[in-house]
Amino acid sequence: MTAKRRFFPILLSLVITLLLPSCKGLRSRIDTKPAEPSGFLDPSHEMSAMGNKSPFHLTWSNTEPEQLEISAKRTEIYIAPVETYYLRPIKMKLAGAQYRLLKKERDVQRITDEIRAEFIEAFEESSAPRYRVVDSPTPDSVTLQLALIELDPSSVTGNIVRKGASIALTPAAAVGSVFTNGRVAIEGRLIDTTEKWSLFEFGDREKDKLTFYTLRDFKPYGHTRVAIREWAKQFEEMTRNPDWREMGDARLWTLKPW
């Protein structure tokens, strides 16, 4: 067998690993299943899946004309501290075993602080925000309430081993990510601060993005922070975009190493 023929299967594996996740039918909506509702959101509101048309797995929107007319006059947004009452134990077996063995606690407080900070920053840095961020609820504000319901750190040790296997440039390294990936899930609701009715509710879960090499794989919450930033930007964009149902979700894969 010539060197060219020996190299062809490796090249093919490389191309498949890169391109397959970007296909519309195999996006993260398939690989990353929606998280089970936690009880944080109103159970009487029927959440629906918008597929790839929505930045979130599940959504519910208020359709009452009178309520929407009143709430449309609000110009400010208060982003409340993130709720952790509904946070579930680690479900990913490898990371869970490592944390139990080391008797290590998750950085829940730091992550919830970062979630709130990222959502605030998304509005403050937007070129044309629908709402102005305020430090406390006002009669002219809506309130965004968020809950962290899943926080599974990436397995740093497992990723070190997996990256060693990836030197061979085979799909086996990507398969190994099933055991080393972390994931994070949140739920949120936007309410009218004065009237107390809900305007919009959502839930979403994200897992580690597929990439050949990234420094995020060697940090327990490296991928989590990417998901948080994307959620914040998507939500801010949604508040000023009448066609938010056509926004689409973030990519499952990335070539950025940081």
C-alpha cells in the first residue's frame, strides 16, 4: 500500500470528525437532549420545543394581548441572583466519581455569580439593548429569574488521556468525549416586575463543544463558561428581535482553542 493510500483513511476520519457535527440534522439538538424540567418554572405553562429555530431547547411565551401591551412599556430589566435550589447531583459518571473520590465540591457559587454577570454584561454591552439594566426591581422593569439546574464539570483527567489518543487523528477520540464531557443546564423566566405575570420561560442544556484541541478541556468549567456567554447573548438578542424563533442555536463544535 502506498503512503498516499495509507494516509487516505486518516484524512477521511479527520474530515468526518470536523464536518459531521455541523450538519443541520446532527446539531446539538440531537446530541444534547433537553433537561427534565426542575419545578422552577410554572408547571401550568406547556413548554414546547422549537427545534433549531430557537436558541433554547424548550420555551413558553405569554400570548395574552392585554398583558403584553402593558409589559411592552417596560424599559428596564433587573437580573436576579441565580437560584440553586433545584441543582441536581453530578450525573456524568467519570466526573462524578472523581469528585467523590477527592471529596471535592463544585464551584456553584462562582458559576452562578458568573451567570448573572454575563447576562448583565450582555445588555450593558449591546449596541441597541431593549432594556436598561437596573440594580434592583422598579415599577418600570421586567425581572429575569434564572435557575442553575445541572452543573457537571468536564473531566480534566479524562480529557488528558483522550487528547493523547487524538494524536492518531481517529474518531475514537471524539467517541471518548462521551465519558469526559461536562454539561450545564439552566431555566429562566422573564416576568413583569409590577404585575407579576410571566412573559417568557425557557430551559436549555449544553455540553462540551467538539473540537480537536482547546484549553477548555483542561479546566473543569471551561466549556460551561462558553455556554453561559452564549446563553446571555442569545437572550439579550431575543428581547430585541421580533423574529427570535429564527435565531437558531449555537454550534456544537468550534475551532477556537480558548
